[in-house]
Amino acid sequence: MFNLTYEFKLKPTQKQVLLFEEWLETHRRVYNYALAERKDWYKSRSCQMNACSLHSCYIIPAATPRPTFASQCKSLTAARKQSEYLKRVNAQSLQQTLRRVEKAFVSMWEHNHGFPRFKKPGRMRSFSFPQLGQNPFNNGYVKLPVIGVVKCRQSRSIPEVGVIKQARVVKRVSGWYVMLTIQWDVSPPQPMPHGEALGIDVGITDFIATSNGFFVKRPRFFVDAQCKLKLLQQGVSRKCLGSNNWKKAQKKVALLHEYVANSRKDWHRKLSHQICDSAGMVFVEDLNLVGLSRGMLGKHCLDAGFGKFFNILEQTCFVRDVYFQKVDARKTSQICPNCGVETGKKELSQRTHVCLNCGYTTHRDVAAAQVVLIRGLAAVGHTVKMLAEGKFIGIPVKQEFSRL
């Protein structure tokens, strides 16, 4: 199976907007109720055998099974028969909210994430439909269960051979959006190593440095917007909490954050396509992004969005039939790409790589990208050679990367 998600902006009527808001609040309450049921069960099992807590104690019979997705779905079915408030919402959509609770606990157990938290009013921003009717998307309209036909801005056409399997309605500060997941009953082959190879090293000053000696400066999306963001946040703090002016000021802050995120994402996509234009194999570092975000330059690392860029680059390589692979990032800046001798740790201010063993001299980031390239080629069974002048062969330059 092969899935792709297409995103379109909705143009709902005022009545439909009110219905969306009501559904989001219902989903929020169902999410919080399911989370509270699970949390109470766990609290009741954490009480000591010989003493009770002075603050509170959850008394649940020992024979009560642990709440699961299946059991909570049965409870939801029984609750919908008694509550008119729940009947107005699609049952399958509410079950998807219960599945989100289940995924939150699975992430806590398997990926060491934190304990799931309750959602405050306004924090639930999406609901989904796992099944749609016949021809749910046609001529700029999307047909949703129970809600009906909603007008949308069809910015591009979708393939006719695929089947729309799922729809998710998302609320953002700029409006309402629908994400349609289209499925094809095919298994596309993964790209194989071929063509010219390219190693990429990411950094703070230069966003990327390639193994063939080209740099792309890092645009400072969030840093450039900090001055305006500071003024807008000061305006929020001066308003009366909960007033209409306070909500308007908060919306301006949210719009600026969304603009910064969209600008960064658009720039990442354009750069990924430029990289795929001149390479058949792309190798990048497998970085510890969480550790980088907690370091001294954490704000600039988060502003650059290395993790998001790697995800977009991997998706673009898959679509463009370019081989993509992450390699070990340890000591890429401490090894000479020409002779393979470890030159020692460099300070951040030292921007030139000079090997005392073979005399190879180049930019520090270029040397790291060449080490990434060598490790990537070794992983796929290829080799790379160097000329006596210290120039890589077999990696000719086809197109320079412009400074976006």
C-alpha cells in the first residue's frame, strides 16, 4: 500500500464553523474523560498496601480490568444512547479520538514520552473521519459524514486512480483545513544507489555544506521575527485576560508563528528539490537533534529545523528516485577525508581543516561533508578516491545551489 496526504483549505459557512467548534469541544471532552478513566485506574494501583495517601486515594475494585481502546469504545457506544450531545457527532470520529488516547499511552511506554495531559479549552484542534462515502471530493467540494458538503479551495487536482481513505479537519489560526489521505494498492520500489553521490553537513552559520564545496547560508526565520514577536506579545500582556482585544492580540501572535513555520517549510522543500536535481545518492548525518536543541545554540538549531529538513529531504528523494541514507555522525569534523587520520577536536571558531599527516586543507564543513560521503558510499558498497591535490573525483558539479 502507498499513501499520500493532500491538504486543502476549507471555506465553510458560518453555520458549519459553529458546527466544527461544537465537534471540537465534544472531542475534547471525550478525550479528557477517557484519559481521566485511565489515570484513575493507574492511581488506584499505585497506592501502598499498608497505608493510604493523606491527599487522595482512588478506590477501584481489584478485579476491574485496565481501560483499553476496545473497552472504552464499548462505553462510548453505551453513552451515545443516553446523551443527545454525543449523538450529534459521528461515532467513528469519536472512536478516532479514543485511539489518540491509546497512542499517547503507547508513546509513553515505548518511546519514553511523558504522561498524557488533559486538553484545555481550545487545545483540541482536529478530528478525523476514518471512512468516507462515494466520491467525497469533487469540483471544489468535500463531503464529510454528518456535516455534509463543505466548500474548499482546490489548489491542485488529486489522482483519480487512488482511493480517499481518511479525512482530517484541522483548525488553524489562518482558517480550517482538510487533509485527505489517498491510498494506492501498489508497492513502489525503494530507490537504489545510483548516479552521483553527495554528502551533506548541516551547521549554524551555513545551513548545509556539500561534499563538492558549495554552501547555503542559513536563513534566520524566527530570529528575524523576534522584534515583531516581542511587540505583539507585549500587546497581549497589556490586554485584559479573556477579553475580545486579548483574543485579537493572541491571534496576531499565532499568525506570526504560523507565517514563520510556513516560510521555513517552503524553504526546506525548495532546497531539497535543488539537492535532488544534482545528485543520485544523498547522505546526511544521523544527528542527536534533542541534544542539539538543549545546548547553548539550541534556539538557532530549532530555528534551522534540521529534523524537519531531513524528513522533507527524505520524502523528496523518494519521489524523485534519489537514494537517501543517514550515516553515523560521530567525529565527522575530527577525521581527515583524504587520509582517514583523526586530527583531534576543533573549536567552533576554527573554520579550516588542516591535516598534519597529509597536508590536506579545506573548509571545516566541507571536510565533514566529505567524511559523511565516504561513510555513505562505504555503506552502499562504493568507494571514493582523492587526487594528489586533494580534490574528489567521481563527483562532478552539475548545478550550484543558489542562496534562497
